[in-house]
Amino acid sequence: MKMKKTILLSIVSLLIVAVIFALIPRRYESVFFPMGPIPFKIVCYDKNYVGFDRVMGAVETRVLDLVEVFSSHKLSSELSQLNATAANRPFAASHDMLELLVMSRKWYALTSGAFDPSVAPLVAIWARAGKKGTLPAAAMLEEVKKLVGMDMVGVTPDGGVYFALKGMALDFGGLAKGYIVDLAAKVMREKGVSKGVVDAGGDIYAFGDGPFKFGIQDPFDSEAIIGSIEVGEGAIVTSGDYERFVEIDGKKYSHIIDPKKGVPSESGVISATVVGGDAANADALATSIVVMGLQKGIELIKKAQGVEAIIVVGSKDDYEVHFSKSLKLGLELLPQWQGNSKMF
């Protein structure tokens, strides 16, 4: 009997400890996969287990809803429905879709067309070319280029989106992920999180009492970094032609298409990391720099408000790192990268 009481007391004690532990605020993190293989990580620093579980539930619901809006791979998504009908009649777009269209127009103007979600028909051609292993015909590219241009995407006063030409389509690959990250962070704050991080495969937003320290991806080695950056609140978003590509006749072609030329970007920029602001605008900026090239990219960063950049150019055997002067104190490059770095 005495042994049974001892065992019972031990079990009760363990349960009490477990309950207390679950109620103490501490760092929690969780990962889910709403966008295929891209990991979506949520980190909270000031919630207990129960509170974090509620936050995650709300974040997952919001993120999954947004994926249903912007996915170019799902026939049921709002974007797919818009692309299928907007050349025939105005499509009644959601608030989130209209928000991205407003951002897209802004960056289309600021980059003189280097950032252009209407590049979707060209993206599709190069995706098919990769599967076939043959380059698209030059004549075909010239014809499809006529379908590209955000100035041919209109919005009616009541929020109907329409295309000027049949065959046009939108792809928010250079903007939607950052936008989703921002709204995930917004949900966290609405649920009482005062310090947290949202990380969606290279699109990061951190908020609260920092500083935060993050590694910067080595564009030539997926298992390595070129260094780390310490920041306060804001975004850190990296885009590059190393992330996804198609290979034709032994040559790799970036998934980032130059809208004006109709071909994968060959600007010499291997990766661009934008630091500061929100993740959506940082996403658009990083993509634009890859298309525009080093000098125009630097000019764009200098014109933007509250953001800085780290830009890698060249090749694996001959590269340079260019970074904003104001990042000097928070940026720690590894020795082999530090020796090939320049400030702007």
C-alpha cells in the first residue's frame, strides 16, 4: 500500500510539474508546409505552450487561406480563376489580391518594368522548355512578350481585375511569399505575441525586443552561409538565380525572368538580400535587384526608404559581395567573403 501511495504521489508530482512547465512563457517554435516543400517556421518568445498552440492555429489558418488566394499551382486558387477569366470579363478580386496588385503597380513603376507579375506567360514557356530540354524559339518569345506589362492589367472602381489581351496571366512569385509572412506576423501580434519570428524559406520577418541574428545563405552551397546579420525589427529577404532553375543543354537558366528581354535573368547578380521594412516590399526589391543588376540595384536601394542590401555578384570562382554602409556594424562575413567585399 505504501509503495502504491509513493507511486501515485510521484505521478501527481510529475503532472503538476508538467502543467507548470506548460504554463510558463518561453521560446516555442513550430514548422508547417503550406507551400509545397517550403518550410514555414513560426517562433514565439513570450507564450506558454497553450498560448503558442492557439497562435499557431490562427497563423496556419490565415496562411492556408492566403495560399488559396495566390497559388499559381492550384486550379482552385483565386489567382488561377482570375487568370482564366480576366481577359473575358472583370474578375471580382479579394482584398488581399487587390493589395498585391497595388504593390505590384508601385514596383513596376519604380523599376521601370523590371518587376512585373504579368511575366507569367514567359515563366510558363521557360518551365515547359526545361521539361522538354530545348530552348524556346526566339519568335515565340517575341510574341509572348507582347502579353507582358502591368500597364495592361486594369482594375474597375468596384474591384474587378481585367486584362487587355487574351493570354495574359499574373504570377506573384516575387511578392506573395513576403506578403504572407507579413500577415502571419500580424496575426501573431493580434494574438498577443510581443516578440517573434516568421521564416518562410528565405523570407523572414522579426518583431519585438531584438536584436535578432540570422545567417545569410551561400548562393553556391545550400549547406553553408556567407556570414550573419544582426538586426532589430524588420524583414530579411533573399532572392537569387541559384534558388530554382531549369537546365538545358548543360546550362542552368534562372527561374527569375527578365520581363523586358523575355529570358531568364543574366544580370550578374547571384543573390540579393534586402534588410528592413516589411517582407512583401523586401521580396519585390530583392527580385528586382536580381533582374536589374548591381549598379541599378544599388541605385534602387538608395532611393528606397528604410532598407539596405547585401548583393552577391559573379561566379563561384570569382565573386564579390556588395553591401550598404549602414549594415557594417551588424554584418559579419566569413573570412573568404570578407576579402571580396565592398561597401556602397
